[in-house]
Amino acid sequence: MNKILLKNAKIVSKNLSFTRGDVLIVGDTIDQVAVSIATPKNATVIDCSNFTLTPGIIDSQVHFRGPGQMEKEDLFTGSKAAIAGGVTSVNDQPNTNPPITTAEKWYDRHARALRFSLVNYSMNFGVSNENQDEISALVENETMRKYIPGFKIFAGSSTGNMLVNMDTIYWILENHPDFIKIFHSEEEEIIRKNLAYFKQQVEKGKEVEHARIHQHVRPNDACYSKTKKIVDMARKLNSRAHIYHISTGAELDLFDTGIPVKNKLITAEACLPHIVFDNSDYELFGNLIKCNPSVKTPLDKSEIRQAIRDGLLDVICTDHAPHELEKKKLGYFAAPSGIPSVGENPLMMLDLVEEGVFTIEQVVNACCHNQADLFGIQKRGYIKEGYKADIALFEKTPWTLDQLVIHSKCGWSPFTGRQFTHTVRATIVNGVIGYSNFHGKQEFNFENRGTLLTFDR
């Protein structure tokens, strides 16, 4: 049986009483965690004296595209980008083309993930205004319900027929209170009105077509208005709800702190774009940072960062959403929204630790512990005996991101040219070194595949 001994690492996991020690992996499981472990027979030993060891990063909002969008990303390339960044588990989104709103499509997607994904995989089930019977049947299936992270509800613009009305939202909150309902929350009416206005202004020559328009097309009130409606309804019905990518300081008043994330009725997420960028960055990056919800003011960014520190926002994700670069170079109105970042997120968070924005413990809490606790991911998210051996090893060694080491199929990143403070030395998935960079050469274990995540039900 495979044995790996990680020696003398700086270990970041809040369940431990020590910060430097050893981790023994046997098979796919963390067998022992201690200050010092004797080397077992036939074990591979890795000296981690210069490394920070964390649980494998969990990114609970990615878009790995396909079916129908394979030119942007696929399960293999998306998971390759993830594993190179220290990510061991992902939660994919169902607004594909066609969307994943039937059990048949959902089953097929998971079967494909077992064939192609290098990291552990799950996918939200998509909610439409017509698929209530599909949702209820899936919930009642005792075998399959443990594979459902949550039901994704687009209460704002989306692909295909997934824009959901308030009647459908009420139905799923009322009928399935114990399952997590996950919301993209923006007022479609406000967005459409603003979009029409700015198109008219550009046509009249009173406005220049530029990505800076985006913050006004999708303003703070579009987010706050819809989020408040959803949160108020969920609280009234005593139903679990999770709000993706909070982008405004105003929305933070709707959430609670001081409660363990596993006990919260309403939870919320911060995404990389809203932690890192603000509206001054549109001048430099243009459509490269066009995403939904929009990047907003420096004050909003500052308040989101504080909310992560305070525990108002529970998890950090990427909303990894790759598009072809030539399409992002189109005019503002034609360019798609979305930023590829699944591999860069952990490194960017470590940069923010170096800058004093967060502590390493806060980052691991939001990227690992809370991800597992919020969704009920079984036996992952901690460095803990008996848990699955999903581990990331980082070293404080600077390097610069260039096109040659971007693994997402789209081939670009807004972080191209950035010098990161840390390097991913290894990513271990279910006890197997799936990615390593020990000697200045990136190596992938393409023979290994992740497994399907399971959730406490």
C-alpha cells in the first residue's frame, strides 16, 4: 500500500495543537499526524522543512464548461489548472449548454468527471422554472442525494432557461428546507434597464464603450435588492440558503457572525475578483475583469475583506469562468463575463497573507475548513487522522506567472505577469501526488483521477 511521510512541515489546520510536525499518509487516508513520526518501511519521505502544509484547497464555485462550450474549458483542463494551484476538490456549476437541469444530464456529468477530472468533483443541480419534479425525485433518491452539494438558482442573468422567478424560489425554499439552495443574486430588471440605457448613451456618443460601464450596468442596488428578498424569504421559511459572490458592502448587513458555519441557516461567499480588484482596475484590465456580479468600489472591496476576517462571509471561491481571449477583447457589450482563476486563487490568498490583509489561518478557514463544514463534505477539509489525504504544499519562493504555465484551456489570466510570493510544491489528492514542482519542473500524474465528493445528508 502507498505510504508517504511528510516530515517537519508547518501545518495549518485548526484542529491541531501544534504547528510543525509530520503527516503520514497510508493509501488514500491521513493515517497519523504528530510532532514526530518514525519512518515506516517502504514509505516515500518528503522533507517539508521549508513548506507550509494545508488541507487541499476546496473551490465550491467553478465553471469547467461543457457540454457545448468545450472551446473554453473542459473537465480535464479545468482540473489540471486546479491541481497545479493546490486545489483538490471543486464544485462545478450547471449553467452549461445545454444546462444540467435533469437527472440524466447530472448523472452523465459525474460519470465524465470520473473519467477526466484530476481532482475530486461535485456539481450543483440546476434549478429552472420547469424542473420541480426532477428536483423532488433526486432528493428522494437515497443513493444519489448524498452526491448533491446544493441546488443552483440563478436569480439574475444566466445561460439558457435558468433565470428563475420568485415563485420557483419560494417553492424550493419551502419544500426542500434542509438542502442548500445556492443563489446568484441580482435584480434582472435593474440590469436590463441599465444595459439599455448605456447602449443608448454609447450610440448617442455620450458614453464610451468600455468595461468601466459594467459597475453601473450591474450596480450595488441590483445585488442588495435581490439578496435581501432571498435572505428574508429563507429566514421566514427556516430554509438553508447560500449566496454566491457577495460584491457589495451593503449586503453584509444581511448575514450573521459568531455562529459556527455548520449551524448557520444563511451563508455567503466571497470571490477572488471582489477581494482583489476594484473599479479603478477597469482602466488597466478592461474586459479581462468583467464578471457577474461586477467589480465595484475600493470601499466594497475593503468591507468584503473585513467580512472575511470577521466571519460574516464564510468561504472564498473563484467563480472560475474561462472564455476565449479573442472574445474578451471585443467591445464591452459583446464581451462575455467571467474570469479564469482556479489555479491562481490559493497563491493570491497567500500574497494577501504576506500583505497583512489576512492571516494564514483565516485563509485556510475560508478555503478549506468552512468549505467542508458548510456543505457537509465528508472527511475532507482538515489535516486530521482518518480523513482523506487531500493536501497542498506551498513554499515561500517567488515566481512569475506567464502564458507557458497557464493550464486552463482558455490560455490567459488577469494575473499573467504577476510575481507570486509562494510556489505550489505538491498537491496530493486521495493520497497520490497528482502534481509536483520540487525541482523547477512541473509534473502531473495523469494516471490518477479524483473521486466524487459525498455530502452529509
